[in-house]
Amino acid sequence: MRIIGGRLKGRRLAAVRGPLRPTADRVREAIFNILGAACHQAQVLDLFAGTGALGIEALSRGASRAVFVENHRSSLQVLRRNVEQCGLAQVSRIMALPAAKALPRLAAAGEKFSLIFLDPPYGSGQAGAVLTLLAESRLLRPEGRIIVEHGRQDEPASTYQDLTRTDQRRYGATLVSFYGVAGFQFPVSS
């Protein structure tokens, strides 16, 4: 696993041993091609962060700060190592909590994010539950986007309060759904 673009392009990231599924390089590259300049100065929230590849990629491409949420012990060790080895500790915060506990804390602290990555384990049914919490917490900036990686069996709804699916792409067995605040028009990339 490596960083695809930006100032850390080509940097290798440590991987978690075991059954965890990191985002494939080609899927990550496609996501960031779609996002384009949206990474510039973005405040990023990486939920179910795993190795931190999505948040680190965003930082490499110009995001100003990232909060990583992960509660799996071996993933946390690898995440911390990746953040340190990439020299991103000053612009990163790691929360060792389940997403459902981290979101209310972030909301209570008044946090707002322009990019939120959500990559729960496939088959867990957590994507919809966390999208509901995100809609309630109002952590997404009006111009922000939520990017959800999921399998077909975990298809989230098209709307969660004022969050609406604006796009969906398929990469083999992986689907990537993009959500934004209803009424905000995003530039479309292929």
C-alpha cells in the first residue's frame, strides 16, 4: 500500500495483518481523482481509519488537518506508525474510539469537516447507522462531502435527513457513495 499523489506520493504505508480490508490503491486513486481540488485546505475526518490511508492521502494532497477514528488495537498501532513515519503528527489527531462514541464528542467540541471518509467493515451494516449519526451531528460543512466505501450488501439509503447521495461509483465488488448537504451542487468529475 502506498500514497498515490501529493507531496508524499510513493510513500509506503504499513498494513494491518489479519482479515481487515484496506482500501485498494486503485479505488483510493479514483476517489481522489473525483474529489480533485476538494482536498486543498480540507478538514478531514477518517472514520474506521484502519491504516489511515484515506486521511493520509488527503493530507498528502493538501488537506490542512485530519482526525482519525479507529478502535481496533492492531489497526491503531499501524495507524500511529503511519502518521509518525509520514511526518503528519502535528496535523493529525487519533481517537481510539468506536465511531458512534467519537461523533458526539466531535460535535460537542464544535468540530466541522469538509471531507468525511467512512469505510466500515463490509457486511457489518454500520454505514447507514453512522450516516444517520453524521446527519444528526451536523459535523459536515455545507460544501463538504462524505465518501462511503461499501459492498453491495451494505447499500446505504440515498438520504439521511439533509444528507443526500450525489454520486455512486462501482469498482468490482466495492461501491463508493458520495453524500453532501441537500441543495449544494458539487462539480462533477469522471
